[in-house]
Amino acid sequence: MKTKKYLVAIAIFGGMLFLAQAANQYNTNAEQTAKIERKPFPVPRSL
């Protein structure tokens, strides 16, 4: 029973840390956005 309480406490604490990190990375002002720049996909030409 003791182990179960510790596991639940660690899971809750880990979830809180994950949510805090995700909230810090999410930018509400959209000043800096993470963009993936790709070159255009080459379209094969028909014969």
C-alpha cells in the first residue's frame, strides 16, 4: 500500500512537471514560432 501511494505521488508530480514545461514552451504572443522549413516537393512530370 505504501508503494502504491509513492507511485501515485510520483506520477502526479511528474504530470505537473510535464504540464509546466509544456506551458512554458507554448508561446501565447506568437512572437517566436517553431517553423519547419521544407523545400517544395518535386512533382514528377508525365511523359
